[in-house]
Amino acid sequence: MNAANPSTKSSDLNPRDLVGLRVVAVHAHPDDESISTGGALADLARRGADVLVVTCTLGEEGEVIGETYQGLVNDEADQLGGFRIHELTRALDILGVRGEFLGDVGRYRDSGMAGSPASRNPRAFVNSGEHAVNDLVQIFRREAPHLVLTYDSNGGYGHPDHIRAHEITHLAAQQVDIPRILWAARLREELEADIANEIPAGWTRPEPGELDAVDTTDTWVEMDDIVYAAKADAMKAHATQIWLADGSVSPTNPHPATAHGPVTTYALSNLIAQPITRREHYLVGAGVLLGRGADIASGLDF
């Protein structure tokens, strides 16, 4: 058996020190894996861990950035979910991880925001009941993960599908022993310090407290340049959902945007400028770490 080094800086670690470690990340929609945990996923995979991303919906209720694919949204062609499979596949390839959909492709539909008409669809993820729990139990039993990544009880920022992903993760973990569950989080101090000095025209700065964040975390992944670039590129692969202010264009969004700040800046369809911080932070949802700031795989026997 191996146990991970307690250091958290990816560039200081043996690039294959996690061979044998099994990791499952449970996410609500395509793009959540890259935004919330892309750094950890890329770092774990680079170090030899076997990493599986379980995506619970196709993200059918998403908005679309750029003119090219505006007609795919739910109240027009309702083809966005199928298109986002392509974006997710590309992102997972960049991160170097495997992926599958909970219960098969399209089993559960994006629920939209709380109280939306989408949330009343019988296929909506929020209405998945024991079926979704059982589907995840099957995955956990097959994968036997040492480490699971997901969201906190508020889903990070309150999206019902994120909250549901948290719920089914912990309900499934009651039936399958999971040595450690970590919740993705953003540290307020770092988030606010990294907001760009100059943002693209038409974008807005976040109001104080507008971005989801916490004041303290249990540990973090400090991304080196290789891992940071993988996370940013994986986010860019979700071009209908995420706009990076790095001057690039794509067939999906032919409009460049540039920001000036300490790190790369991005926006969702609301065009609120947000930084891709150099650290991804995590809270312990179950299991223990070997101390604050310890490597997210520290002490796990594999």
C-alpha cells in the first residue's frame, strides 16, 4: 500500500506518486468539473491516480455564450444537452480523466434554478429520489474510490442540482465505505485579491459578497503552471458556458475578450468577471486529513 506525501504543491511531487489511488468526482452539469475541481482532477491524474468524473445531467437548462449556438437552448431547439456532451468530452480529455453520466446519458435532466418550470419535470434531477442514489451506489461499488469530490450542503452557490449531487453522494456513502469525501470551495480572501484590475467591455465586477466563497478551508491544491493551464483549457472547452478573457476566439464565440490581473479571468453567461485562482480549496465532508493544508490524498492507503 502507498500513502500520499502531505505536501500540496503539485510541482514538488513525484508525478506518479498516486498510482493505485481511485478517485470519483460527482458533479451536477458539464463544466462544473472544470470550474470547481479541474485543478485537483488534473493534478491527481498527472500523479497517476485513476480519476472518474460522474456527471448527473446534460446541463439542458444552461444559457449560451456567443451567437453561433443560441438556437440550442431549452425553449428553442432544446438540443443544448447533446451539444454539451461534446464540450464535456473535450474537457475530460484535457484533464486526463474518465467520465460517465449518472445512470446513463440523459437519465436525469437539468432542474434549472429553484422554482423554475424545469424543476417540475418528472425527469429533473431534483426529482430523482432513490433512483439516483442507487445509480451512484452502483458506481461507488464498482470503482471503490478512496477519495470522492463533490459540493457542500449548499451546492457551493445554492443551485438545486448541486445540492442534489451533495445529497446523493452522502446517501450513497452510507452504503459504500468511502475513506474521504471533500467539498469544493473558494477562499474569499484569495478570490477577492485575484479579481482583475481591468475587465473586458460589457463585463461587470462582482459586488462585495456576490461570489460564492468561504472564509476558511481545510486544504487546497496549489496548481503549478502545467496543472493551471490544464484547468483553464478544460474550462475553455465548455465554450457555450464559459468565456475566458485571454484574447482567444472560437467557432462557438468569435469575440475576443482580454482582462488584466494577477491570474486568468473568466465569466459565465452573466458576464461577471471571476478569477481562476492558483489554488483550489476543499472542505472535509467525511474522513480525516493529516492536518490543515495537507495533500488531498494524504494518509489514504491504496
